[in-house]
Amino acid sequence: MPTPTSGTPLPTKLNRLFRLYSMRRNTPNANRRPSRFLDMAMGRPNLELVETARDRITIVADFPHLSPALLFDYWTSTDLLKKWWPPAAELQPKVGGAYHFSWPKQDWHLRGKFTMFDKGKTLGFTWKWDHESIDVTRVTLLFHSMPKGGTKLTLLHEGYSKNSEAKKTRDEHIEGWTFFLRKLQEQGQEPKPPLGQRACRTTVNGATTVIMKDHVKTPEKILPVL
């Protein structure tokens, strides 16, 4: 990710943080087909943008491999947060507690306070980049158990003004949330075996391992299950 250069307006660079790595085919506006059909075709969990109003973002995403309590931890544990979102994080896990997410190499900082904190059910927090010109916005996360296991997450990001600058920021945040929620959906999934190999699970003396076998006969590669 490029470092901000002198003479470039900081808000633009800060907004690019939240969208720079998003792939166009993963963004809600990249294809007119409903995203749930694209997800089904690609064999990945559902992630759908729900348009409501110009002053908010609503996204619904499925996490079939994570319970509501564990998914909640991925938003509130610094070690788990760093697996999918900021490289550095500080937070006080309680209502009124502050958080600070940062990208040290770029000198980017996101700060706010938790407004709701009910583990496995609801998480709310305010949102403000240090050098972002728009007002403070609010994020609410709702965690719902799915019938066959896992969690359906509803993300509501609201409080945007209706002027052109805020609309541009909102659209960039849509791309950013789409990208980072995709990264979060990858957590808790077993890694796919390399092309031409298949994974076989076995248990010996109470220890479970995954054996990677080639389709042609070659020595087996034993990998421990973490």
C-alpha cells in the first residue's frame, strides 16, 4: 500500500485506505446480478449490500464457520482484529471504551468509542479518521445465529451527510467494507489444499492431523491441525 506523499490531500489518501485493495469484481456495483447469486456461483458465503438511503450503508453477510460469540471476538479482540483489518489495534472492550486502529506505515488512524457492547448480539461504535473532513459517523453490528450454524451479520454504517463529499466517502466505504468483510469471512475456514492435492483428516492417539495426498502416488505430507 503506497505511503501518502506531501502535497496530496490527506482525506483522499485516508479514504483510499478503505478501498485500495478491493477488487472490482467483489464490489456491489461491479455486476448488476444480485450479489447472492454471484456468491452461490462462486461457492462463497453470502455478502449483500442493502440500499436504504444516501446517509447510510447496510450490508448483510453470512459467516457459516463462526458462532456469534466468536465473530464478536473478531471485532473486539486486538489479536483477532489484526488477522483481517488493522495491523495495529488498541481498545477498551466495554460501553464507553475507546478504540484506536492504525496503519503505522501510512500514518493512518481510525478512532472512536463503543456505544453498545453485548457479546454475540450487538456492537456499536463511533467512527472518525484523524484527518477525515466529514463528521463522526456510527457503526452498528447485529449478530444473529443461523439455523445450520454460523452467524448472519447485519452492518449498519450511518450518519453521513447528504452533500456530494459525504456521498463520495460513503461510496468508498461501501467498497472498503465489502473487501474487509470478505477477509473476515475467510477466518475460521480450513485452507484449501494446493491444486492437484486432496485433504484427508485422520486421528492417531487423540491427535488430529490433515494428510495432504496428491492425486498421483507421492509421499504423504503431514500437517498439524491448529
